Amino acid sequence: MAEDLTGIQETQLNSVSVYPNPAEDNFYLTNLSTYRVEYRIMDVGGRVVKKGAVSQASNYISVSSLSPGVYVLLVAENHHKTIRFIKEE
């Protein structure tokens, strides 16, 4: 595994995933490092509808306020990863 100048391994973010997908109220991120991870949720039009941060200790995101549909989760921890998810009623 390669490391950048901060010592965080690049491949850590590549293994991040979400469950359940589709989600109704919350979804959880797996394989987070212990560092704070910033996220943005965007609708299919590219508008940011929610943003915040998660960590290994608090690894869920509430999507209960979102309308049903398809969204993109952008997770940033020195590198970016995008994950498509579905919000159900």
C-alpha cells in the first residue's frame, strides 16, 4: 500500500462502502480510518443536498430528509471516492 506525506494509506478510502443500499433513513460507511472524513451528497443534477463529516466512531449518515431517488456520495479523505446510492421511501 502506498502512503502519502501524511502517512494515511491511499487504499483505505478505496475500501469504503455504504450499507444498506438502498437506504430509507440512515446508511453506514464501512472501512473508515480513525480520521475525520468529509462527505457531500449530491442529487443527479449535481447539486449538493447535504454535507458533513463522519468518523469510525460515528459512521452513519441520516438520509431521512432526502426525497426518494438516486444520489451520489462523495467521500474525501486526502483522495475522493464517489458512491452511488438509492434513497427509498
